[in-house]
Amino acid sequence: MKKTKVIVGLGSCGIAAGASKTYSALEEILAKGEMDFELARTSCIGMCYKEPLVEIQDEKGKIIYGDMTAEAVEGILKSHLLDGKIDLERAVVAEEQKTPEDSFFEGQVKIALRNCGYMDPESFDEALERDAYKAIKTLIAENKSSMDIIQTMIDSGLRGRGGGGFPTGLKWKFAYQNESDQKYIICNADEGDPGAFMDRSLLEGDPHAVLEGMMIGGYTIGASQGVIYCRAEYPLAIKRLNIAINQAKAKGLLGEKLFGSDFSFDIYVKEGAGAFVCGEETALIASIEGKRGMPRKRPPFPAVSGLWAKPTNINNVETWANVPWIINHGAEAYAAYGTEKSKGTKVFALTGKIKHGGLVEVPMGVTINDIIFKLGGGIQGDKKFKAVQLGGPSGGCIPAELGDTIVDYDSVNATGAIMGSGGMVVMDESTCMIDLAKFFLNFTQEESCGKCTFCRVGTKRMLEMLERITEGKGEDGDIEKLENLAHQIKNNSLCGLGQTAPNPVLTTLKYFRHEYEAHIYDKKCPAKVCKPLLTYTIDPEKCTGCTVCAVKCPTNAIDGSRKQIHSINQETCIHCGECYNVCKFEAVMVD
Amino acid sequence: MLSDRIATLVRSRLLLNSIYLIMRITRIAHTQQSQPKEDADLSLMKPLLIKYDHKPGSLIPLLQGTQELYGFLPSGAFKAISEATGIAPADIYGVATFYAQFRLSPVGKNIIKVCHGTACHVQNANAITDALKDHLGVNDGETTADGEFTLESVACLGCCSLAPVMMIGENTYGKLNGKSAVKILKEIKNQLCTNQPKAEK
């Protein structure tokens, strides 16, 4: 009989949810000797809202339990292993049996994430079992020409998953056609979009897929050196990448004259130092060269003159992870998914006010509503779905009315947002769109490298205007000024950061103009977020005279003694909301 | 000889640059907060400088390594790196101030990074920063008087589905509110007091 295997999901988010404590608890249980099993680890399966996750594999099949904190794990394990009972209420995945969470996986197609959560990312043998390095071996054994591989990539329809959406095959073709003694392959793992973590999960869960993708790219364009530029904020991803690189080197999969051919390839990891603009390819190259990460004018494109002025091909983590699958399964299999112009699948990080936050991979062409309501389980607290933010600080907000928009590059662009790297932040009626636009502007003005005046000064001016509006000091004409400045910044910035920085403002103005007007003319915040615009009053019918609010009020603006109805003095009230937070009888009203 | 004169000029400019720069860095370090005078032992940097000797593009790893040694970039380190690499101190300073990771003044023993990414923002990360500011009595980016804690706001930590989150040392804490964040901080303080720092693996 095969030994029972207990596997803990140890990705960054699992660890944050307490998975390493669960792992320690399991080690203690094992040490007690009451139950016998093999303890192993894997990475994120995408179901972040149920973390920590523990999988049990035995003769009953494969069951994954959710919410397995260190306290809960022993009980579940005992009833599963000793009493043979499967607690279906807590199970999130059970073979041949329905669990309450099955809807999360319905409609998902895992290509980039094919191995994430299904293997130990630090085990080379498990990676080999799951076809790691099979594609590059086949290509070399069959002596495939570069143009053949490029044609396969073009036929697959794969487009850059970092956000730009440029056809990968064409990008490779340009780098291939430029003759040089030295060329470079770069993996862009500088995932800076707040609200996106698909690249982190991929690197933590399946580093070998990314390495193999880069090798195939190197073999095709004639590069012998690969660089992975990874954010320093992702220590676990960097650790697992280095483990994988060392394993590959030890097994002769990276280095000189690979698989008996003339092809040599080596990879090293370069840690970023915290600059969002380094996601832009020319800034990223400058950063690898040890300079300030400032973008430069293109052309020349990196395919002509990139790292150390040599032809360079840069792709994003998710793009690289798709490459070996396409080689193994063929361009047609990949192109079978998706829409006419956007083929294949895309990974989305589903976050915000959503019930089932996590990582999902879906074929291009599903609708936003499908992702949010079917996979994501709808809005937290069953509140009303207001908008979804796609593409991070460069993207925009798509309102609930456009929830039937299908997800592909062109349809999303038509709304004014961009696909971006795939961060999907869901918002309900309690999110103020001006506050959100202010948040993104604050981010981009801080991250602007300062090279272009419109981006450097313009974003700052826009932010100041938004700050005024949310403080109730908005004036007639502000909206027009914002629009004018937004277009100026878009047209007069060199790189993607500046060209897209006004998008959050422009899309919220397009779809939520009435909220701007309410802030400016009525001095009201409909979502009740912007505190200076709120008025707090006490409902005399509900007030019990408990005095809690009066005691807590920092400016003594609340009058009333015990068992008497209280009232708020509007002149001394500073709108801090403390009374609203402490009232147990919902007697404090906000308007 | 013209070339000799140019070389002397360049050298003297480099030297001047480095003097100005060190003055400027010292000034910034002093005005930012009243920290004890930095007495970084620069000899610790030797293995680092040897490791990256004559490797192109190694300025950022050098600065990262230096910061790992001292917790910040001491002003003397700029000169040491400049001498070893031949890069002008002004350029080194330019790189050090460009990236968010580098600090020019000492920080607390424990750095609290409160995530202010989009997902955390819509889940009210501001409440966490506010509660911690109140509890520690410092502003964002400042260090407590006892040198134990530095409070920082950071962009996305990549744990969006557990928003709002914060990171203290290597540990990430998720699904917080103001109260629970302060509670975690108090627990850490207690551990520090009993002098039994419990490392989590």
C-alpha cells in the first residue's frame, strides 16, 4: 500500500495565513507516532481565501482541506486517517465527490499554472515527473530551426502577458534576425502592479517552467545568457528560483553544450531594488546595468540594442511559463482556447471585495461577470457589485454595467482599461471612485522616474486636485482641468508609466462622473468614504443614551448624559467617525 | 600634456564631488532624525567589494549587500564603493536615492511594512497605519525613540487575497484591522521584553 501523503500549501500567501505553523504542527503530530504519513509541501493552488490548505493523498484518493490552521489540523487529520471520515464541509477539492467550493475551479483551464499546487517546487524529481525540460530536449533532439519555433509561437497566438500584449513570436523574430556575437534573454519578474501576484505564485510554484521557457527563447534567438529580474519584495520566489537554477546546473540542464549540442545557456537572478518603472523594458535593462531605472527613447528597441547594447528579448514570467506547454502540445492546442485575436488563457489575481479571492486561470473570452460571480463567488457580504479595476495603476475601472465585457486584449482596451498583468480588484458600493483614483495617482506620482515633465509634474498636479476634491474643496472647472491635464500627460510622456498614469482618472470620469460632481458641487461622498464630506448625526429613536460615543469623541462634540438622547455638535465635530464605529445600536447616521 | 591635465581635472572633480556628497549625506542623515552618530565599521565591506570586483552592473547588488550589513547605507560606504569601482559618488548617490529599497539613515531593529497596495487600500489599510502610528507614537517612515521599530508604508506585498496585510521582519500577517495589528505588535514587544525572540520558520 502506498504511504499516505500529507501536503501543505506553502506559498507566500499560505505562509501569511499561518501555513508554516500548520506544517510545524504536523511535524509534531508525526513525531508523536500516533499517525503515520509522509509530510510534504507544495505551493499555491490559487485558492487563497481558504488558506492554509492541506492535501491528504491516500487510498481514498486526493482530498484538499481548507482553513487548516495549526489548531484545526490535528482533529481533521485524526478523523480522516484514523476514523476514515472525510469532512466534506471543510474539503475544497475531493475527487469524485462534490464539495462546496467546486465552483471555484469550474471553467478554469490551467496552462501557465499547470504545476502550481500540484508538486513540491523545490523537488527536481517531481518537476521532471511533470514534464519539465521535455520541450527543450525535444527541440534540440529534433534539431528544430529557429524559424520553425518562431512560427509555432506565432501560430499559437501567444501575446505578452505582462500587459502590453505584443505577439511573442514576432518579438522573438526581431531578436533572432539581429546578428550579434552575444544576445540576452530577460525574464521580467518585476511585478509591481499593486493587486497582482500571479507572477509571484508562478515563480514560487513552478520555477522550472520559467527557466525552461527562457531556455527555449535563448535557443531560438541565439542567446546564451538569461537574466531574471525579480522584485526584492518576493524573497521566497527568489529563493526557489535559485534552488531551481542550481538543480538544473547540477543535472547538466544549464551550462555549456547542452544535450550534446552546441547550445549553451546560463541563467542568473537579479534582485530589483524597488522601483515600479523598472517594469518598463528599457528601464529594467538600465537597472540590470546598475544604473537608475529610467526609460529611454525607443527605437532602438531592445531586440536591436538592449542589455549591454546587445540584442535582447524580454518577456514576462507568465509568458515564459506558457512556452514549454505550447512546444509540448502544439500551437493548435493553445490557439484552441481564446478569442480570434487573443488566444490561450490568462491568469487573474482576484482580490478586493470578493468572496473567493485567489488566483484563477481562464480561457480568454469569458466575461467579467463569469469570473466575479461564478469563480469568485460574488461580492463579500452580498453587497452590490460596483466596478472592477483591471491593469493596476496603468489600467482603469470597468463599471458593473459593463460586466458582460469579455476578457481579451481588444475588448478590455475598448472600455478604457487595459488587460495589464491581470490584477482584478473588485469593488462594492462602499468604495469611493475618487478616493481610488487618488490612490493610483498617488502611486504613479511617487513612482514617476522624473524624466518627462508632464509625468513628473502633471501627475502631482492631478493628485493635488483630487485631494482638494475629496476634502470638499473642489471647484467648478476641476473636472475639465483634470481631463485636459490627463490628455497632456498621456501625449507627452516617453514610457508606458506616464502614458497610462491618467487612465484611472479618465475611466472613473467616464463611468462615474456623477460621483465627481457630487463631491464638487453637493460636497457629498456617495460611498461615504471621504471623511471631510460626511455629516454624522444621531438617530433619536435608536439612541439609548449609553454615553459610549460621548466618551470616545476626541473633541467632546457629543452632548448628552446617561439615558438621555445624545446629539452631535456639528461645529466641533472633526468627522473622525469614532462615534459611528463604537455605537452598538446603529444610532449614529452618516450622510 | 593635455591628456594629463584632463586626467588631473577629472580626478580633482571626482574628489570634490565625493566631499560635497559626503557633506550632503551627513546633513540629510542628521536632519532626518536624531540618531546616534554613525560609526559603521567599513572594513566589513571588504568581502563584498572583492566579490563584485570588476563585474559590470554590480552597483545595485553592492548597495544591497552594504545595506544588509549595516541596515542602511553609511556615508563612508559611498566613498568605499566609489574607490573600488571607479563610479563617481554622485552616480552612486543617484542610484541609492532612486530606488525605494535604499535608506540613508539607520532604522529600527524591526521594520513594520504596512501594505498599501490596491487590494489593501480598498480593505482599509489606512486604519492599520493610523492605529500603529498611535500605538508607537511615530509617523510613517519614522523610528521609535528606543530604536526598536520603524513604521513604513509599502506598495504591494503580493498577498492581496489576505488584505489588508503587514510584514514585520520576514513574517507576514493578513486579514488585519487596526486592533489586531496593534495586538500583534504588543505580542512581539512582549517577546522582545522576555528576551526570547522566537523565530518562525
